[in-house]
Amino acid sequence: MKRVLSGIQPSGKLTLGNYIGAIKNFVELQHDHACNFMIVDLHAITVPQEPAALTEQSEAVAALYLAAGIDPNKANVYLQSHVMQHAQLGWLLTTLTSMGELERMTQFKDKSAGKESVGVGLFVYPALMAADILIYNADLVPVGDDQKQHLELTRDLAGRFNHRFGEYFTLPEPYIPEVGARIMSLDDASKKMSKSNPNPGSYIALLDTPDEIRKKISRATTDSGREVRFDPATKPEISNLITIYSQCSGLTIAEVEQRYEGQMYGPFKKDLAEVVVSVLEPLQQRYREIRESGELRSILRQGAERASEMAEKTLQDVQRLMGFVGK
Ligand code: ATP
Ligand code: MG
């Protein structure tokens, strides 16, 4: 059975981009793969997080995973910080990583742009992400388009380790959806939708109320034309909304275009809001049940226990191959 690893940062409220680009695929892959789905809290602190918010957001991400359909009996669901071997292997891989490689990461450039002070953690975290993946020798990593470059770095680091210390790591493949791998911001279709965007109007949070969703979609920017047509180059805003429609309704992009042929943006946006609400309302209901059940912490503990076994074995193998003295 192929091994799968992925994670989401508890750095804000999960968005529809996280759902379409990542979580939907987690749910599909769990049936016939050995899956580990983390809440990557060690990644989240690469930008400042208020402690109480970090706790709340971490539990919210875990509950949203389950509400979206991840079954903790099929997949390990846990907090990255509960399996400390990630940080340990992260350090070992950091020593194999060059400054130049990290400087080329577009996510680092985006997140550090215009900041007075940039944390070292933000710079080196792709090596920790490589450790997250390699510690389970994962074959597949379901992620959105923006993580492609980090995956390439992971493959380079795995290859470099194998070359220097002996064949050990599997080179992981990204698993990126054909449609929906990059959902764009509602207020600016040149930027991806992000949970850490300070403008809540730029994203639909998975826990937004139906009215908030309707309001945000009605205010989403569009071009001044009137055709509901998929053409990302000349109509990026409408194309993004068509993608969301398609991903939430199960219709193909062509079917969405056909349905709104000859119609204006207004009715299209109104229907889109209802399509999104119809996906998120039941998810939110399950989310509330999970939060109220009081079972979350024990699910996370069990997930971490199961994941730790393999992580510890890998760490020991890697240390031995690198020449560390065994205990
Ligand atoms: P942040 O702004 O804090 O980085 P984020 O929204 O980018 O938050 P991450 O935790 O960095 O979320 O990413 C979690 C997963 O969601 C990754 O697999 C990422 O590729 C995917 N993802 C993030 N944003 C989008 C998007 N706009 N469209 C599709 N997938 C996305
Ligand atoms: Mg991100």
C-alpha cells in the first residue's frame, strides 16, 4: 500500500482553497493508501501566532479534517508537535540544504516581502517539511499547486541524502488535483486564496456562516464583461468562481459554462453561493458535533502514537547512516 503524508498549518481559519486543493483529496486517498494527515503546528509558528489562537486553530483544523470525512481509524490524524522526530530529522536535513535553495522558494519570497523582520524559521521550514514527508518514506503528497516547489526540494534532499549516505529515502511524488489546485483570492485573482490573508473578504472560511458566504461571493471582484466563461488568462476572477462552482457541485467546468450561457454574473454568483453553502453547512454541523464530543484529544494522541513508531525507526536509521553513535 502506498504511503501518503500531508498537513495543514493552524495559522488561521481553513479556507475553501484548503478544502478543494488538499482536504478533498485526503478523504479520497484514505481508502486505499496508508495515510498520515497532520496539523502542522511547528510550521504555523514560522509566523507569529498568539498562543490561545494557536491552540484553538489547531483543534479546529483537526475537527475539520474529521468533519470533512477523514476517518481516524483509516488515517492517522495528529499534531506535528506530538511526534518530535519530525523536528529532529528536520535539523539533520537542514544541514544538507543550501542557502541558495531556500532563497529560491517563492513562498518565502511572498511571505517575507515588505516585512521589517523575517524569522529564520520561515526561511528554513522547507527542510522541516521535507522531514515530515521523508520520515514516513511517503510515496504521495496531496497538496495544492503552491507546494510544488517545496516538494521538488524534498526530492532533491532525499536524493542528496541517498547519494551521500546510502540509498534510503523514497523520492515522493506530489499529488496535485487537475482542477482546483490553486483557488484564487476573491478580492484579487492574481493571488492565491490564503487563510493568513488579513482581509477576510479575500477567502471563504470553512466555518463562515451561510450569510457571510453569500455576502463574500456577491462582493467577489469580477471583470466588467457579462459572459460566464472559463478563461483564466483574460477572465481570471470568473474562471476562479467557475472552478469553485465545479468543485463544490461535481459538475465539470464545461457543464457550468453551459448552465450559465447567456446569463449575467448576478444569478451565477447567487447560485454559486448556494452551492458552496450546501457543501459547507453539513460539514459545519459535523464539526460542531466533533468539537462537542470531547473525543478530539484522544484521537490526536492515538494518531501520534501510531505515527511515532515509524518516525522513530526512520530517525534511528538516518542517524546510523550519518554516523551518529547509537544509544
Ligand atoms: P497560509 O497563508 O498560512 O500559508 P494556506 O491557506 O496557504 O495558509 P497551508 O496550511 O499553507 O494553507 O496549506 C495547506 C494545504 O492547502 C496545502 O496543500 C496547500 O497547497 C493547499 N492550499 C493552500 N491554499 C490553496 C489554494 N488557494 N488553492 C488550493 N490549495 C491550496
Ligand atoms: Mg500556505
